[in-house]
Amino acid sequence: MNRRTMAIGTAILTAALALTACGSQSSTGGGSDTAQQGQTAAGGAKLVKPGKLTTCTNIPYEPFQFKDASGKIVGFDVDIVDLVAKKLGVTQEIVDIDFAVIKSGAAMASGKCDVAAAGMTITPERQQNITFSVPYFDATQALLAKKGTGAKSLEDVKAKGLKLGAQASTTGLDYVKKQGFNPKEYADSAKELLALQSGQEDVIVQDLPVVLTWLKKPEIAEKFEMIASLDTGEQYGIGLKKNADPVLLKTINETIEQAKKDGTYDQIFVKWFGKKPGELGS
């Protein structure tokens, strides 16, 4: 879905207008007329809502963001942004919207949210419309397949004529397309997994931590297996609108860097992935 600069600008404007006109996508609220002026938080950061750091995300995307048994949105990304909110002296408020609106930058440009934390890979295309924080997660992709396919790689998937699915608007989708595949696309990770479970697909591509989290569930591990990891050299970043408030951006970057220095980041990582950074997939 990469576009030239003019086309991207048009898409963002259209999406921004749509977001302004329809608030039904938000699970907890969102931008308002005051977003244009901004609300000043502790330290001078400008926020779209007073007392809130509003975060756009797309759920479910376990373990980065998903609803727990009580219905509360939790996850690795949530905890990272909570650190930023604490430093600003505010609380985090989460808005659940379509990932395509997030990755285009429209959600932030329209004042729907201050930041986006949605397991979002930093790419040159996205940087045309989004200001990213320093990287906060090193990511890679994985292939999840029903047991018994005999496939061990993307090459095997192609050679055996297996049906491949992917989540729409993701770098995993972009990666397999560059390898010559034309997978069926699904709106979110839950629909993608359901397609695998129902036999619509033989194999799906998804972020490694998400696949590993799925495989912790006995009903999935019984019938499916990870057949390959794909080292794509990706890194996640927290997204802000283009030419974002420098105070907010600086606060986010300093919070991430401090958390990595003082051990807080490692604690959050182990909490959600069960392993230390660098040990996933091992």
C-alpha cells in the first residue's frame, strides 16, 4: 500500500475527514476540536485530551495489545506507553481502530490520538507520514502451519502449493509479496488465525512473538506448528504525527532509553514474552 507523496497526502486527508465524521471506531474516545490547539501536560507536551495520553492501536495483537479476561486492554505496548504517561503525569487512554488508518498516519494527523503503539514496524514509506520514536522492539516474522505439511520454509510453501494467508497492511504481507506470493489478506491477526484453524489457509505469516504466544495455547499447539522464522531486520517504533510536538517525542525517547538502562524494559519484556530480549525463538 505504498504511495507517492501526493497520493499519500490525499489518502491521509480523506481518512482524517472520515475519522472526524465518525467516532464509532473508538473504544474509549478520541480526538476533539481541542486537539487542534492541544492540551499541555507536565513538561510542556501537547496532548489531544487533558490529563490523557491517547494511544491508537489495533486489537487483538497478543501479546502487544489485547483484551484480558476482564475486558481491559493490556500488553507489552500498553506497558511501554504507560511509562511515558507516568512521566508526563497523565494516564493512558486507548483507542482501537483499523491498522491501515494507523500506519497511514491519518489517526495521528487528524487528532484522533497522540501516539500509535500497535506493533508497528518503522519503514521509509511510513516515515513519510509518521514521526517515529527510537526503536523499542526488534522484530522478525514467522510461518505458522498446520502440522504435517512437511514445509520448512517459504520455498517449500511455494513448491508444495500450500495456501498462504497474511494480515493486511503489515510488513509480513509486504515481505511475502516480495518473495513472489499473493496471499489472501485478513483484517486482523484473529481473523488470520481463524482462517488457518478453519482450513482456509495452510500457512500464515505473522510476527514471531504473536506466533509464539498463540502456540502457548494447547488447542493451537496440538494442531499447528511454527515451521520457519524469517529474519526481516524489523524494529517497532511508537508513531506520532509528522513533525510531532518535540517535547512529546523527546519524552517518549528518553523514557524508552531510560527503561532499557535501568532494567524496567527487561522486566516488561519477560512479563509478556517469558524470555529476555534477544532470546525469542531460541
